[in-house]
Amino acid sequence: MNVGSLIKYYRTKQGMTQSELVEGICSVPHLSKIENNGKEANEQTIDLLLNRLGANLKEVQQKNGMIEELLDEWIHNINYLQVDKARGLYERLSELSGFIAYTPHLYLYELYKLRYYLLVREIEEAKLHYKWLEKHKKNFSYQELYLFHYYHAICLIVQNKYRQANDVLDDLVLSQGEGVNASGDVYYHLALVKCHIEQPGYAIFYGKHALTSFTADYNIKRMLHTLMIMGISYTDSNIHEVALDCYKHLERNAEILGEMDMLALTYHNIGYLKQKMGNLAEARDYFKKALDSGIDDAYSYMVSLYAYAETSYYLEDYVVAKESFDQLKKNAARSNTKIYQILPNYYLYMMEGEEERAIRYLEDYTLPFLYDKELSFTDIRSVNKILADYYKKEGKFKEALQYTYME
């Protein structure tokens, strides 16, 4: 602990000059060296200075220890997704931020603040705080620099920049050292980005590492989140029985824990699995169960509504399909979600008998938008397949081959 920094903290807080503080104790140059941690002062001098400031060394050491404990508890709450407790500690530590600024815990505290902002989805605040941290990273210890890069990756993930996050996390796992090893959380986020960029084998590999760590730590929520990633990745790897087994565990535990959003997501992903297996009627039933589960997240609701509308279309239930696509577009307009204002239009044009217009819309608007935003690879592949099938039907094999290759 740098006692000199804390002496400066107490002195400036009280508006006391160096001359006023040192009177009868030591010289001003001597105090300057102490405050800048450039000179090791004897304990008697430290006690005299602190006493004049209304503090003592033992109290300062106790307060420093308390800060350390609060920071440990805070990151524990964050990693276990205990949002209310994390918020309470954020407020408590904010009240102590002036003191923390003069302790060795400053950068760790500021790094945990970034992770907290990401937890509570204060994305703009997180981006601003990341810029502040970047200016100070030259002062970080190896462990702090490791956390800085890890939290940067999470910042990229919440902005849907999965390929950039993948590069950061890959480098992080490869560059471990100085007593810093990848935690279950790092493996979890690496599995997550591998899942999003459609590398299911790697997603399963890192998911297993994460699951082992979370099981050992009894981090139940993260265990379930990891099972979800693995279920999707097994689905994408066409290992359907194992995927279904993951989802059955998720369904049971989500019901027990009352995690309704997780239950809805599980139903949606079982629907996706059934869709891949060619069981469209069963798939639609699960998408409907997801919608009926009371999803709080508006975007997740739109994802399931789109899947429900799309399967209704392919089941030739056009009345339900049109109603669902129309409702989706209204929801998307209210929330300014561009992708779900665009994706339904192909199907709506097709149901109006305007196939050529529908195809032009896919080529001119839908596909460029999906590529530009680096959005769902599943949607990109689906659009390419529609276009390839259309041009095969029209006997335009050069165009069909182009979209088959892109698919």
C-alpha cells in the first residue's frame, strides 16, 4: 500500500497545504517525496502526519483491506450474474472512489467498472470508460492488462462484433502467462463467439472447458448458458441427439429456477433443431411455445416471431404467416430494429404473387444489409439458398452457381 498517496488524498480532501501539514513534523521537500512514494518514511513520521489529518495508519490499512474485499465480492457478483448485488456494490464503491484513487486498487476498480457497465448493458458508458482505460493501459500490471483485453472482447460481443471479439479472445488464450490462466468466463465467451461465427467444433471444445470450470464453482446460471451454446453448436454439427439432450437439461432447470427467458430461448432452439431435422410442424410448435413463455426481451421475441412466421409460410399456412410477419414489422418499427423490418418483405411479396419483386428485394436490399452488418450467418445462408433455387428453376445456372457458392 502506498501510504504517501493516501496522505496526499487526505490532505487535498481537507484543503490543507503541504506547509500546514508538515509544521513541526518534517520539511516540505520531505513530504513531497513521501506523497510521490519516492521516499520510504519512518512509521513515526507517517503516524504524525496521519494524526494531524485525523487518521491513523491502522485505520488506513483496514480501509485498504476493506476495499480489497469489496472488489473481490463485486467481481464475484458480476461473474455469477447477481445484478442487484453488483449494483449495490457499485454504488458503495462509488462513494469510496476518492479513497480508491490513491490505493494500488485503482486500475482494478476501474476495470471492474467496465465489466459492470457491460453486465447492466450500459453500452455507451462502457465504450467511454474503455477509452479512458486505454489511455492508462501502459500503467497496468500483467493481470490488469489481461482483464483489459478480456473486457474489450465482451464490449465487442455486446455490439455484435463477433469476429473482432474472436480475434481478441484467441490471442488472449494463446498468450497466457505470469500466473494468469484463462478462466471459465473466458472460455465461455470464446465458445459464444465461435458459435456466432459458425465454428461449432471450437464452440463445443471451449464450451466443455467452460462447463467444467462453472461446475466446479457452482456457477449455475453460467452452466446453463454454456449448455445453450453447446446445444446450438451440436445442432449446427448435425449431432441432433446430443443437442436435444442439452436442451432437455436446460428446459428442466429453467423451469425449476423460474428462468422464463431462458426457457423461451430453449424452446426456440429446440424449434431450430426440429427445423434442421425437417420437422417443420414440430418446429413451429416450439417457436409458438417460445412466444407464449412471456419473453421480456423485445429482440428475442422478434427472433422467435420471425421463425414462427417463416415456418408457417413453408407449412403453407399463409393466413398465420401474413399476420405474424405484419406483427413483426410493427414491433421492429417500434424498436427501430432494421433487420426485422427487412426480412419479412420477401415472404410478404411472395404471398402477394410477386415473385420477381421478392427476388429483386433479396438481391438489392436484404443480402447487402446482412453482409454489411455481419448479422446472422443462418439468415445469409437462407437467403442465398432461396436465390440459388430460384435461378436453378429459371435455368440461369451461372447466377444459381454464384449463390450456391456464396451459400
